[in-house]
Amino acid sequence: MKSRNLMIVLLILLFLLVPVTIAGDGDYKIPSVVKDVTVNNDGSVHISEKIVYDIEGSVNGVYRNIPLTGRQSVRNISVKTPGYYNTLEVDRNDNSTILRVWLYEDKDKTRKTENAKVEVTYDYTIRKGVKVYNDIAEMQYMTWGSEWNSKVDSMESNIHVPGTKNDIEYWNNPEDNVVSSQWTSDDTLTVKLENIDAHTSFEQRILMPKNYIKNTTFAQVIHVDAKQRIEDDQRKYEEEHNKQNIIVTLAWTILGLLLLVPFGIYWFFGREPKIEYNAEYEYDLPSDATPLQVNILINGNVGVITDDAMYATILDLINRKYFKIVVNDRDNTIIRQTSKDMGHLREYELSLIDFLSSFAQDGDISIGYVGRRSHYHQFQRFSAKWYKQAREETSDTWIKQYFDDRGSNLLLYCGIMYWILFILTIIGMEFMLIPAYLTTLALVSMIVFMIGAVLLFIVPNTVPGRWTSEGKEFYDKWKNFEKYIKDYSLIKERPPSSVQVWGKYLVYASALGCADRVTKNMKQYFKSVNIAEDTFTDSSAVSFAYYNGFAHVESSFNTLSESESDSSGSIGSSGSGGFGGGGGGTF
């Protein structure tokens, strides 16, 4: 169980190392884009881009980065922002031209744009974009680049050629988001796209007759025959893209199958057997199982002993007269070991008696004193030994009579597999070992594997595991008994027959982890029927529980479990302040 908890902690730490994007001020979406691209007969290309920004929060403005290669340049730049005022800044360098559009809501340009849908139209001309070869002219235009952080809901691209559509070849790279592509006039190619993911590029490639470019002043002139090479290149691109699509489909399919593995484990190993037992409640102890056995099978994960088992064992030893109560009040509980023969006690019971007796003063054991006298490491050594002894009393062979843990083990292995895949995905993305076209899949997989691993590590083993027919009846009966002792209306309707029976019930209530609730019900019932307090001594367990014995045990043992003395400090020098201090301000 400790190794499982360690894995959960490590998973959470790894998750904290994963960059997470949180929407805040300045976030935006792009509902629509309309582009008009006009190829001029001098080789220049005029571009008009109408981009709608759906802005969340407050922004200074928007920007457009236009990459450039070789001798390309951007000219005749202008911007329109209907309904908003703007100031355009142009930043030119060798590799790009950046258009920064400062947006304002007022004419004086004092109020920044906030929570608005802004339509921005960029107009500019690209020189040296069109290539003119010996046999053909080409416009290879990246209609949408991969640097956009937002998804685009819809896009329309209108390319106007300086001639007719006759003898023109064109390609959309890729076709994935294209919903229509057609010549809407003799010289206009209209392509419509939907749901373009962030960081996704879209290219349009057009081959046109060379004579469409009358003047090559603003074109790139390349003295080679290019048509066949471009057509061959496009065939290779389409083949490669189809391969990528197959790989992506297979990868998504594999991810889906991996997610189905836990459900498959549950289907084959987690479904419970059908039994004839169908009672709603158990009004008496369902079996002669020990409190330890009930705890290890019913309270939490099967096979895992909880702290309640130790408390139940203490109360059981008191109830069976191996300890007698000397003092039991609001402030403390004091017990004393009796001379009762311990020959029939189990090793874990004897170990607990020895531990408690080591704190005796003149024979009296103060429960509260145990917490003050014992040290953290001393208690940890004892509890580790005690849990081992207790676990040996309930062997795996005995547990397997009641519970089939194959599904639980397989689910644990599945969680480990998810964890490994989560780490490998992080490594692959960090060192760019994953192809760009698998980035979205990798991000989704990383999140799915992380969440899946955490869930599989924390899910109770009773979900993927399965009770045997005998175990199912055992479990149902004890859970029905638990429902009975926790439900005051049932207690009132059919109360335990004596104070001694109440004592037994309290021992098992402690093993089931509901001692506080049952003690409360007991007090309420005793008050309702006017049971005299002097009769409580008929059951040591009742007397112990009635006068806050559980609270003293839990307080003392929780202190030992959770605290550790801090010896790392040192004597401070004058003026050092010891702790606290510091400063503050804004940033």
C-alpha cells in the first residue's frame, strides 16, 4: 500500500512539471477568416485578410507575423478595424515583417479593448512570392501558418489568378479541413475550411501558364523546368500525408484500446458472483470472524489492515478482561493489565499488550501518557512490526477463500503501464522525438495517461477484484450489520439484548471504522430507555466507549503517527528574528 501511495505522489509531482496553459486576460479565439489573394501579372501578390478576433479580457491590440525568405518583402501595408480605433506599427527584419495593431475603444485612444469581437483587415502586397520557371509559373502560398495559438472555426480563401482557370493545376496541402474547393468564377478559386486546429498550417499551391506573368519585376525567376518535379513532389507529399493519417488513426485506435483495458479487466475479473443471500440488515454478528479478520476484509481495500484494527484489538482485549479500566473520564483513560491467562492469545495481541504495558507506572497504563512518553520512531518500529504480525494472522491463502485479487493486480500493472507511457510521452515531447503531426495526440495521451494512472492507483481493489461466492456472502452480511448498528432507527426498533452484546458490537464497530457513530447511537439509546450508568461495568467495552476511551486512544496514537520532534533548529543570534519577517509589495 505504501508503494502505491508513493507512486501517486510521484505522479502528482510529474504532473506539476507539465506546462499547463490557463486562460486569462488576453486570451482569444478566431471564429472566422476570409482571405482574398490576388496574383498580379507583374509577379506581386496582393493579400487582404479579414480576421475576426474574439477577445477575452483586456488587450493592447493584435499582431500579424508574416514570414519572409530570400528577397521577399512586404509593401503597401494598411489595416482596418471597423468600430475600433487603431495605431499600426510595422517591424521589419530579414526573416519577417510584424504588424502590430494597437486597438482602442475611443477616438482619443485612451481605452484599451476589452472583452470584444474585433474584425481586423490586413492589406499588404508580397513581392518576390511568385516563382517563374522555364515552363510554368507557381504560387506556393501558406494560407494559414502553424504559429497561430487559436483554433479557426471557419476560413474562406479566394485566390484570383491573372488569367483563366484553363490549364491551371492546384493542390490543397493538406485536404483534411477542406469542405469545398472550386472555381467560383473563371479566374477565382474559392476554398472553404472548417475547424482548423491551433498550430496547424494550410498551404495552397497553384501552377499556371508562364505567360500569365507579363512582367517578372516582382517575381522570382528560376531558370529550370519545374512542372514535372512539382507534380512528383506533390505525389510524394500526398503519399506521405496518407501514411501519416494512417499512423494517426492507428495511434488514436491504440490509445482507445489502452483506455478500454481497465474496463476489460473489470469485465473479466471484477463482476461479482450472484448469491441467494438478499437480507437488508443483520441484527447480530454475522459470523465468528475476529475483529482483525473483519477489518482486513471489510474496512477499505481487501488485504490491507487499517489503524481501526489496532483500536479494535485494544478494545477487544479490554472487553475480554485482559485489561481492566481503572479510570475513564473526560481527561484520560487508565487501564491495568490483569492476571488472566494469555496462553490462547495471538502474537499480534501479545505484542500490543507488551507495548502498552511498557508504559505502565505502578501497573497503571495511562492512554494519554502513551502518546506523551513514546517517540515517533519507537512507535513506527512497533506499528510496522505489529501490522506485519497482524497480516500474518490473516494469510493470503485465507483471504483467497473470500476474495480473488487477480483483477486488482492487473489493474495495478495497468496503472504502472500508464505511468510509464506518461513519462515516455513527456520525454518524447521534451526532446522532440515525436513527429509534429502527432503533437495533439501526444498531448491528449499525456493527460489521459496521467489521470488514468492516478485513478487506477487510488481505486479500491474491490472494484477490479471479485469476491468468491463465500466472500460475497461474508461481505454482504457484515455490511448489512454495519448498516444496522449505524442506523439509530433500527437500533431503537430492535436493540441489542444486553450491555454485554453492546460491548461486542462496539468492538466490531471499531474494526469497521464506525465506532464513533455507534457510540453515539448507544448513548442516545441508553438515555431513551434510562439505563443506569452503574450497569455499564457489565461490559468493559461499553464503559470504555461511553466515557471517551476511543477519543483518548485515537488522540494518543494519531499523535504518535503524525508527529515527529524537530531537532534541526539552532540558537539564533541577536537581531536574527528567529522566523517570520520578510517584506512585500506589488510587481
